[in-house]
Amino acid sequence: DLLLKKKIIKNNKLLVKVLAKGDLTKKLTVQACKFSKKAKDIIEQNGGNIEIIR
């Protein structure tokens, strides 16, 4: 919903895959359809959580 609100995606029917790029310095809970292995590892190493949604 946040991506839609920020106009990053045009509708919420798109499948979004999170990829690893850059640094993560905060503990986040990230919701997406898919995650790359590296993105999942980085999020979890910083104390965050991933939630797979469909």
C-alpha cells in the first residue's frame, strides 16, 4: 500500500520482489511477494522481519 501511495507502483496487483542494494541501518518489517536471498539475509541480520504476501 505504501508503494502505491508513493506512486512507485501503479496498482497493487503487481508482484514486487525486494532486491538487495545499498545499506540497511534500521530494523524493518518488509512485506513483499518475493525477496532475493541477499535482501532477506540483510533484513534479518539487522533485526528486521520479512513477510511474504500474495
